[in-house]
Amino acid sequence: MCGWYHTSPQRHPRPSHAGQTKARWAVVGAGFTGLAAARQLALNFPDDEIVLVEAQEVGFGTSGRNAGFAIDLPHDIGADDYIGDIATAKTTLKLNVLGQTILRDIVATHGIDCHLSASGKYQAAVAERGVAVLDAYRRGLDKLGQPYEVIEGKDLPSHIGTSFYRKALFTPGTVLVQPSALVKGLADALPSNVTLHEHTPITDVEYGEKIVLAHRGGRITADKLVLANNAFGMRFGFLQRTMLPVFLYASLTRPLTEAEQAQLGGKPFWGVIPADPFGSTLRRTHDNRILVRNSFSFNPDGRPKEQYLSRFAERHRRSFERRFPMLPDVGFDYTWSGSLALSHNHKGFFGQLAPNVYGALCCNGLGITRGTVTGTLLADWLAGKRGDLIDFLLATSGPNKTPPEPFLSMGVNATLWWGQRKAGLES
Ligand SMILES: Cc1cc2nc3c(=O)[nH]c(=O)nc-3n(C[C@H](O)[C@H](O)[C@H](O)COP(=O)(O)OP(=O)(O)OC[C@H]3O[C@@H](n4cnc5c(N)ncnc54)[C@H](O)[C@@H]3O)c2cc1C
């Protein structure tokens, strides 16, 4: 059960699609990317009808299941200082900041109740290897001219309550959100020329001069199709064997009592990401719960697997106990998984996939800002707009090919197993 979905305001999902519909534009997937693309298409083409279809209820998919860090800074895990090529890093920063600005503007204009807060983030390390990562990243941030604060372990309890970490790098530009509340709010704030259909999984598609999207209850015929369904884009015949459906897992505690909040100490609202990518992400939420996010599994069919949930809930428990021994009686109310699309070269796809078919796909784990900005800029590009950010995205090589099965599963599972083992106490 996804805690963010259940603790965010309830809304009435839009009716699923039925019968035959014709539209100028169809967008598949109402996560951050599809909502942004549909919205911007509607603003760029006020006389066109845009049909947005979503397989589930908005807020229930991965966009509502993540840890809620809308991150500004680039973090190139392939580079020694995590910044890498400075020109690319500057453009990535510009893209991410634009994604944040778009979200903030919509939240402010429509009064979306999603606890958006410019809290920054702590990137924290427990062991020597993690501290070395922070030092390298600090050098990268110097190169990029971005502000940060180094916080030693002894001072961390006054920030985040726990004395578990040896060191943290605080960067002020991250915005924290309640992700399910945010996507639900974005769906309800769409312009009037967007028709959203939830609970409408597209099962078949015909390509040609017109695109026909079929599902159990009907067909949508569109002049142009935008795919914003992340790894599921491969099911539409594109980018085959490039995106890896990797699942991440999170748990959310019950709300802390006032006495427990006093035992914990620290600030009332914060987010921690790990120095080691296989470590634990933590949040203290606006309603005084603690979120723990760690563990990965590779599910090549893109479907969640029940057996991992209980195993990883146990791991979340152990991670929680190590960090918060002052909260021995605080249990988890929710544990859930969500799927990412990762590529081997960490690149996403942006642009044209076939005649009349376009896509912004493969989030690589940072879809709140990146999905928002790529969805928006794809719609701008389709309206004939250009600029340095659109040129940069169009020039990106896109996700590269992965090896065939069974080598793929063997390789990914070995990488995940080794990464999680190496993370040790960071997880
Ligand atoms: C536990 C976890 C923690 C994370 N933490 C963060 C974080 O802190 N910050 C961050 O930026 N990112 C984070 N992410 C990643 C982030 O959630 C994704 O990058 C983001 O959701 C991608 O957005 P999207 O709109 O591109 O794709 P999605 O959110 O996957 O949306 C695609 C939508 O397409 C729909 N769809 C698929 N196929 C069809 C079909 N055939 N017909 C109709 N609809 C279809 C799906 O139902 C889905 O809702 C995390 C992810 C997880 C799982």
C-alpha cells in the first residue's frame, strides 16, 4: 500500500474512456512527464483537443510512489566528482531548475496542497567510502559554483535527530513534496482542452497517418501521439531492449506522537539522501512520519512482485532501528514498491520515435523535475519552439541497448546484489 497515496487528499478519478474518440493529440501516461506534456500542448494549441490516458488512477503510479525529492543539482554517478563535463552539468542544472519552477508555479496558481517546501537536502555518509563520495561531490559543486554546507556528525542531530551519520553535505536547492498529492493536484489543474481518462490501459496501437489506441472499452484515434509512459514505452514497439524496469521500495511510519517528536529532536521537516546510491533515503514528513527508502529489484516484465515487499519491509525496519533507536515503538503503516526506467548509459529519450509519434521516456530515477521539464519542452518543440535546452535534449543520444536475456538479468541482478551488499551500513 502506497503511503503517499493513502495520506493525500482523496479525489474523484476521471472516468475511464469508452467508445470511439477522435482527437488531434493523444498522450499516454499521466505521471509527471505526461501531465506536463498534456498541459503544455494544451497551452501551446488552445484550439486542439488533447486526450490524456492513464492505466491506473493518477497518483497511484510511480509518480505518486517516489521519495518526493525535486532535485536541482546534477549527480553524474559516472564521473569522479559526480559533476563531470561542466557544460553538460550546467545545462542539467538549468533543466532541473526549470522543472522545479514549473511545478512551483502550478502549485501556487492552483493552491495544490502537496506540502511543497524548499527545504534543501542532506546527503549523508556513515562509513569512510561514503565520506569520500561527499568530498568528491563537494569538489564537483565548487567547480559548478553551487552552494553547500558541510555538517559534521556531532552537529547532525540538531538537523535530523539521528546521530547515526558521520558527515553530511547540505545543498539548499532541493524542493520536497508529497508526490501523490502533487500529481493528483496537477491532474485536477489541467487546462480545459485536456480530457483525462484514468483506469484506461492502452493494450494495442496501430500506426499510420492516424494513430489508433485501443483498449478494452474503445478506441482513440489521434493525429499525433506522445508517449510518456516510461519503461512501458517499449510495449509500444519503441526503444526495445534499452530501458530496465527496476523496482524501488519504501516504507512510511505512523505519525510520531508529541513525546516521540521530542525524543527525536531536530528540524520538523527534512530529507536525507545517501552518499552511496544503494543506501537509504529518509524523510521526516509534514505529518511527522518517517519515510525509509532502500532496496532494488529487477523485474523484467515490469510487474511488482509480492515476495519482495515483506523482505524489504524487514530491511527498512533494520535501517530505521539503526538510525532511530530513540523511537523503539514506531512501526510502519505502509510499505510499497514503484518501478523506475533505468538505462545503462543513464540517458533518456526525447524527440520523435516514428512518423506522428513522439516521446519523453526513461526517467533514470529523477522524474519529478526531469519528467516535468522534458514533458513541457517536448510540447514546446512540437509547437515549433527551439532553445538551448531543447537543442540539448534533442542531441542526447538516448538510452543504449542492453544485452539479451539471460545475460541481462544475470548482469543486472549481480550489480544490484553487489551494490546493496557494498552499501553496508549506508542502507
Ligand atoms: C521508491 C521510489 C523513490 C523515488 N524517489 C524519487 C525522488 O525522490 N525524486 C525523483 O525525482 N524521482 C524519484 N523516483 C523516480 C520517479 O518516481 C520517476 O522518475 C517518475 O515517476 C517518472 O515519471 P514519468 O511520468 O516519466 O513516469 P511514471 O511516473 O512511471 O508514469 C508513467 C505512467 O504511464 C502509465 N502507463 C504505462 N503504460 C500505460 C498504458 N499502456 N496505457 C496507459 N497508461 C500507461 C503508468 O500507469 C504510469 O502512471 C523514485 C521512484 C521510486 C519508485
